[in-house]
Amino acid sequence: MSYDFLIPILPFIGGYLTTFALYRIGYIKKIVHVNIWNFIIGVSFLISGGAGFILLILMELGIRIPSINPQLMYWHVEVGITLTLITIFHFRDYWKAAKNMFIPAKKRIKTKKRVQT
């Protein structure tokens, strides 16, 4: 079975660039742009994770349904590809907040005190 990369990726890149452009020109607020993509991440996870969970259950029970398993695997992978891309965009939107996770709390407190004085 071959998987498509461009078919699921291009609409999401186009959609992201559209909402980002709308945010940059001031038509929508940044929170709306981010919430749209948070929603898309959630839906993508539910679809991909749900399909993966169903496949796991079928595999553990030894059930092989030739007409369902390949299509379910195909959509599991396709949605997983888009989820990966959307996650990269998500990290881009939250980079400033996310990088603080890698700075020890003591250093963050010292840096804040230096900035305040």
C-alpha cells in the first residue's frame, strides 16, 4: 500500500497560511488562529489515535478483515502525517512558552528578578 504525502499536507499548509495571514493583517486575533489549529490538532489526534486503537484491538484479537484493516491503516497513517505537520506549526506558535520548559525554574526566577530591577 502506498501513502500520499502531498494530498493531506497541502490543504493544511494552505489553511495554516490563510489563518496566519488573516491574523497578521488583523482580520482575526491570534487567539482565534491558535484555537482553530488547537481544534484541528485535537480532531486529528482523535481520528488517528482512534484508528490506531481499533487496529490494535483487531490485531490483539487476531481479527483480520481484508476490506477494513487496509483502509483503516491507510487513514491512520494519512491523518498521522497531517498531525505531525500540524504539531510542527503548533510548536512554532508556542515556541516562546515551550522553550521555558527546558530552562530550570531557578534560572527563570533569577532572570525575571534581573529584568524587574
